[in-house]
Amino acid sequence: MKVLVLDISSDYAHFRKPYTTTSALTYSIPPRTAVLGIIGSILGISSGGFGKSEHSKFFETNNVKTGVRLLTSIKKTTFNLKYLHTKNGGSILVPVECVVSPIYRIYVSGNEDFLAKLESVVKNKECYYTPYLGISEFLASVSYVGFFEGKHVDEIPTLVDSVIYLFDKGEIKFESGLNLFHETHAVRMDCERKVQEYSEIVYEENGKKIQLLRKSEKTSVISLVIGEQKEVIMLV
């Protein structure tokens, strides 16, 4: 399996939790739907306009799978953003929680032509739209890491470097010295932005490895060698 690897960073990131109202809380890790949105902006794939997610079909057609690894410790801050009332005039200050100075490693697999086009664009720094991490003011820097041959990991338990998607059958080992957190992420949406599938995800606050005891059939565990470093990741 071929896997394209790129690093995405910014001064701040905000991936809003949909159930928040008066204050905007953020996920620590970009949901898979947000990752696909970032890839879509890099390639110039249209979502179909406000309230649409027509690019979802494109990624399904190209058998795209993604994974995320945390390269920095999670730190958050909150500050007020001014939003304008477009109909009635005036403005309002809304407290917005943000991840500070995040760096995420993104892993992408898919059809050969799709990966070749994505590699060319990222490698030559030719993003079609400007990528950002959740809010358009949080512009993202995209760095090409490389194109690697991945091998399926069949022997589980195993230590995993990336975020782990549990779905319905996944299981991890809780160990002392690890600051483990979980979030509920949207994994798939239809063309009308209606969520079709969710998954519980688990990450270690400082990016440490997590021992996977059992994985869901909806995920793939892949081993890569990047430079002299071996990385075991989960794709979904």
C-alpha cells in the first residue's frame, strides 16, 4: 500500500464541537471530515457550496483513507472573536477555544492517480485553495514528508503512533504515564453534510504511542519507515 505523508501546522486551530452553543469548544484532533476538507482545498475539489459536501463522493470513488498523528503536545487557549450580524447589523463577541501551535501529521492512501496528483501539488506548493485549520483566519502550512510503501500489520496487540479509531470493536490498553483522551468524531458525511458514521477516537496528549489490543474491521493498521523511524498508524 502506498501512503502519502504530509505535515500541517498553524498558529492556532479550531475544529468546533457541534453541540456547543454560547461558547465554541474545539476538538483537539481534526476529524476525518475536516482532513478530507483540507485535502479537497489543496486539490481544488468543490464542496458544492454552503451546506454541501459533494466532495465526499469524490473521496469515496478514489478509495481515500486517512490517518492523523499528533506531533506536538495539546495546548489550548480561549479568546473572543467578533462576529457581525449580517441582517440586523451590530456585532457580538463569542468565546472561541483554540488549539495552540498544532502540528498534525496526515497520512493519505487511495487510488494511484489521486495520490500522484496530491503528491505533485503538495511537493510543488501549488495548493488550489488556501488551506486552514478550522477557521479561515488560521492559515495552515503544508509540508511534504514523502511517499512511502506501507505494510499491513496483522499482529495485534501493537503500539500505534497515530490517533486510534475505536468504532464498535476497538480496544486499547490503559497504562500509567499516558495522558489519554477520547473524542467522538464524524467520520463520513453524505453530499448534504449529514453525518453517516461516527467513531470514538483516542489520542495521547503528548503524542506518545498507544497500545492497541483489538481493532475494528473498518480500520487498517499500517507500518511505515520514514527516514530511520518506524511509524505504525491507523487509517480509516
